[in-house]
Amino acid sequence: MFLLFLREKMAWILFLAILILCINFLFYLDFGFSGISVSYFNIVIISLIIIFLIWRYLKETREFKNFLGNLSNSSDLASLENVHLSPFQERFKKQVLEVYEQKDLFINESKIQLQENVDDLLAWVHEVKTPLTAMKLMIEQTNDEKLRKRLESEWVRIHLLLDQQLHHTRLATIEKDNRLEKITLRDIVYKEIREFQSWCLEKGIGFQIEELEQEITTDKKWLAFIVRQVLSNAIKYSRENEEVIIFTETDASGHLLLHIKDFGIGIQQEDLPRIFQKSYTGTIGRESVQSTGMGLYLAKNAALKLGIHISVKSQINKGTTFTLKFPQQNEYQNTW
């Protein structure tokens, strides 16, 4: 801080140094000052300058720290009016307060606009659900079986995109939209598989499922969303007439692991570190117009909020395994 103070006052220090040199030069030229001790004069002047600089340093740094402390810790900008500052510092404080007021006004307006956009988007999603449900009923009444299957698979894709948008909007406030309860993994997994029934029939995808009777404490709706995103990827990138294996195990530390394994086209090794990034579709995803790069991003962020860790292993043309690692009871309580 002291070095910063010296740099701030460097112009004054140089001026005083030049002034002392000029006075010493006059002493040297003018014989009328021959009886005066130049050394004594320099010692007195330099000492006074040093004392003055120390006094100003202590005074200005104390005022500066008080000002910054009130500025950073105060929730009420009016409290800054009690801070004693120099005229120039007062001018600086006035400009800072104006910037703060403009910033607060801008943030408040942005929050209001953002909330209005979120409310409008949620309302739109809920409005679209009504005709989507009607379409589902009409598709089920279609007599042409081949046409019905194709329509059902396309309906599932629309439903998934709408579901992603709904959860994307709610993700920021997931803490306000959770309900902790004990649930069985079997109920979640079987329900989500039924949602993909038409898509699986179209591709001939089957499921090999071990007993999933383990109970966990989590939010049922958000866990279903996470499983839905992983399952949709497994189905999307599986070849026709293949299987998806779902099983559980317990690791060495006692954590429950849920594995969802497919034998599809796999993921490039260079893509693995980035598949959970927003809007990242990867090398394989670029070849498909159906990829949005949002599903795994949303699943990862929702899982973090629930204390669930998602990992992935994959090899090209050999398949992909997603693993959900659930927190133990004490770890989950610490998360919330």
C-alpha cells in the first residue's frame, strides 16, 4: 500500500526534490548564503517532507479503507454519506454511487424481464402440452399400424424436446421445486422405458434389466428426468435390434451405482470430456439433426443439484455405459 501511495504522489515528490536541488544550487551560486549550513537546511527540509508524506499516507489510506469497507459491506448506499473524504474523493464517491445506482436499476430490470420470459416460456410449454396430448390420442386411433408407429416415434421426439425445455427453464430454481422421498429404482426405470415403447419398437430395441429393488432418497421427478435423458441417448445411438442393459451394483465405499449400457455406435474419445457441455453435440451428433446437445447438459446439472455423480465410458462401435452414482444418506443430507 505504501509503495502504491508513493507512486500516486510521485509527481509531488519529484517536484519537491527538484525544488530542493534548485535551492541548493542557489546556495552554491549566491555568496550571500555562505554563512548558512546547507547540510542543516537539507536535513530539516527532507525531514519535514518525510513527516508530511507519512502523515498524508496514514490519513489518506485510513479514509480510503473506510470508504472501500463501507462500499463493499454496506447494503445501504446511504451509509456512505457519513464517510469523510477529500473534495476529490467526494467527487469520486459521487460517481461511484451513481454507477451503483445505475447497476442496481439495470439488474432489477433484467431480473423482472428474465422472470417474465421464464413465465411466458412455462406458459407456452404448458399450452403446447394440450395439443400434444390430443395428438397422442389421435395417433393411438390410427388403423394403419406402420403409420402409427412412425407417428408415435416422432411424437416421442417432440415430447422429449418439450420436456427438455421445461426442465431447462426450471433448472435454475430446482431447490424450490424438489420433494425428497424414498423411491425404488425399478419404478423410475420401468416408467421411463414405457415412455419410449414406440421408439424402441420402431428400432427393435430390447432391454435386459436386473432386479432394481434398491431404495434411494431423492427427488422422483428430477431423477426420472435424468434417467430419461440417458435412456434417450442409449436408444438414439443404438443400432436396430440391439439391447440396452440396465443393472446396479455397490462400489467399495458403499455407494449405489446404476449402469445403463448400450452396444451402439459409441462416443469418440476426444468427445468424452465435453459431452456434458451445453449445446455440444460431438462428432457423432453432428451427423444427426436430432441432436441438440442439451439433454446430457441438463442431466448433469440436475444430477449435481441432487448429489448424483454421472460418469461415462465408451468405445467406438462397442457401445457406451452411463453410470449414476447415488450419494449415501449422510452425504445427501449435507448436499441440501
